[in-house]
Amino acid sequence: MDHMPENWGRPRSDVYGSYQHAIHSAGPQSHTQVPSITGTSVIAMKFNNGVILAADNLGSYGSLARFTDQERLIKVGKETVVGFSGDASDMQYLESMLERLIIEDNYEQDGHNFRAPHIYEYLSRVMYNRRSKVDPLWNAILVAGKKDDGSPFLGYVDLLGITYSSPCIATGYGAYLAIPLLRKLVSEDEDAKNVTEEQARAAIDESMKVLFYRDARSLDKYTVATVTLDGNVKFDKDVRCQNMNWRFAEGIRGYGTQKQ
Amino acid sequence: MTSIGTGYDLSNSVFSPDGRNFQVEYASKAVEADGTAIGIRCADGVVFAVEKIVSSKLLVPGANKKIQTIDKHVGVAYSGLTPDGRHLVDRGRSESYSWRGLYKSPIGVPILADRLSGYVQAYTCYSSVRPFGVSVIVGGVDKSGPHLYTIEPSGAFWGYMGAATGKGRQAAKSELEKLDLPNISARDAVKAAAKIIYIAHDDSKDKDFELEISWVSTSETGGDHQFVPKDLLDEAERLAKAEDDDDDDDDDEMDED
């Protein structure tokens, strides 16, 4: 007689072998629970004739600057640019997923094609669906392009499925360092009407420089993409931070081992 | 066909004593009854053109396209039973879609043609099915350059520099032979294709037809399969019509003589 009530009704260990405790901890299958190769901020803002985005070309492996030729802005369809920060493998997965989406859309050559809001809606459902499986795609994503009415579109979606739109958006460190600089030009949607492409580009270049100064996972080589309202997408690759001045670094105290 | 009515043509996949598969030959007849489709392999791509017979004035213009896209870089044009062509295009799409999923790269045109022809051939082997009633011109640009194939109802597939199927294929083929293939530019090939469709068209049998032209070209479309822009289609059609009318005038003059 087994006097331990917790064993009653269970398969007997002497007959079936002892209980495998690994079964207890078995959970749903998951893949990227921690990002591996990562990309840092993507920054973007609207201007009077479209949207401009930038992302540097670094693929970090932890704190190691592992890849310096990582392209993180991709063109999707005819007139949309998607910018990825976060895990590079999940970015590549979404990239091929979006490419197949566009191919299927082009089966019917009916003159209609996906615009930025449609791609954004699709991506946001994919991201929320994956977070609901507790298997998120480890990215924060910006989608830029044109709305159906021809006005500029800019949207954000991340690994939790959080979405929002704003005339200036930045992911990661950019949300802290670039947004204040970009909002000096455009803080409300209406402000974008008074900002030219040249002004917007200057603000983006300045923000990328500040990010390179302060973000330890960034690179001074980046890509700028511009979507204009006539439906053109322009990529400016291998852009370098200009007129950098590191004299301020001497004055920085409080990190590392300095005493004074 | 002397062997018709001898019983060897009633079931698919049955050989006649002289080694023919009649059901496949009858499928080819369905192809020969439909409008002409041509494909031209040019310097950096492929051009498709179709004479789509308009059976009723009530049909919406531009509906029921006979040129379709299989993948970004691959197009098809076909003559024969349209639903059979539609089904084969669906098969081609799923083949190239799953190739992308597996290999993260676009499918090669020769591989796609090989797989589709294997699918078509299987429909000649079983008594429970009938062969495809279409000849499909498959073409596109992949990393090894432009390719053009025709898949016949038997499942045979041949590579071509210029291909033609359907009613006017004989006239179209002799016109294709006059072109400087494969050195012709994509733009010139579009104009030549329009001309050939007009030449192959028989006014006395079918009055109305729609001209469909599409292309895949490295220089013109960035390697994507698309219908040609409206202004180019209109220009090609105008030139083709002008030439066709000239020929008719010549004929008239000869009649007068």
C-alpha cells in the first residue's frame, strides 16, 4: 500500500519508470526569444512633399560591431519604404514575407497596388499575432509612404504589436535623441507643410550625427530613403556623418573609471 | 487520321498500334482553334503578345486576360482552353511561391518550365483525367538571362528564341524567323509582336480581337513582368494597323489588276 495520497491514481514508477520532470517545464515552441544580430534606431519625418527616413548600416552582435554593411531600409511595392530596427534575422524573415505579399498582389495586374497604410496594417497584424504566440518578431518597424488620398504616411509598429502614427517617429535610442531635434521642425502634422526636403534632410543628417555621438551601437555610415508624393522612392546609400566634432568628449565624466 | 474510330482514341494514355496518343493530339486541336499567342526572346528579356478573340460585344474590354504573371520575373501567354491555362498558371504560381519560401530566391525559368511540363505530362498518363488543352509560352528573366519555353499538351517543352501557338502560328512563325533574334531590343520586339499578331489575325474568320502585350526586360522593367505601358501599346498597335492596311491596299490593287 502506497500511503502517499499524491501518488494515488498516477502511473506507478516501478512499472512505468519515474516521472519525467522535463514534461512539466515544456512550453510552446519558440524561436527568437532573444535578439542576436541587431540594428539600432530608425528615424523618420514627414516634410511638405513626402517622408524621409534614415538607418545606419551596422549589424551589432551584442556590443560587437559585427556587420558594417547591413541595409535596414527596404522598398516594398512601388512607393513604400519599411525601416527595421532590432533583430536582423526577423527583419530578413519579414522582408521575404513582404516580397511574397507584393508578388501575390501583382498576380492581378489591375492597376491597384499596396500603399503604405495597407502594408502597415498587414505588418501590425503579423507583429501582434506573433507576440500573442509569445514568439515575437524582435523588431521595431517604421513604414513610410503615401496614403490613399495622396498625403504622406508614417507609422510605427513594434514587437508587442504597438502601433502609432506621428509626423516624426524614431525607434530605439532615436526616440530619445533624434525626436527632439526633428520636432524642432515638425511637431504637428500641419508643420510638415512648411518644411522642404532639404530642411528635412539636414535635420535627419544632424540627428544621425548626434546618434553616432551618443549611441554606442551605431555607425557613421547610413542610408537615407525619401518617398515623395509623386510616388518616387529615392535611396541615398553609404552616407557619412559630416563635420563631426568630438571635442565635447573630453568633458564627459561619469562613465568608466575616471575619478574627477 | 486513319486510325480515328478504331477505339484507340477513347481513353487517355492509351497508345494506338502505330504509337500515337490520340487524346493528346485532340488536345492540340483545341489549341489550334484559339487565338494566336507569341513570345519573343529579345536582347535582355522576353515579350509576349496575344490575339484575344472577343466573342461578344457585351464583354468588358480588358477582361479575361490571356497573359498572366507567375512570379515577379516570369510571365505566360497561352492559346487553347482558357480555364486549363488558368489552372496551369495557378500551379506555376504555387511552384514559384514555394521555391521562394524554401530557397529565399526567385525560381529559375528553366526549372519552372521543367516542373510545369512534368505536371502537364502527368495528365497524359491516367484514364481519369484529360490532357491540358493549352500550349503555354513561359518566359522570363532570371540570373542566367532571358528564357523562353513552350509547353505543349503532351508535356514536351522546348526552348525558343521566338515561339507561336494558336490559329495563326504558321504565319506568326514565318514572321518571327525574319526578326533579328535574339539581338532585337525589347522596345522593337513589342512593335514586331504587335505587327505579327495583326498579320496572323484572319479578318474573315474573327472580326474583333484585343491585342495584349507584356514584357520582362532588364532595361525596360527592371526584370519584372508587366503589361507594356498604354502609350507604347497604342503606338505599336497603330504601326501594326498601318502596315496591315497597306497590305490590304496592295491586295486590293492586285485584285484590280
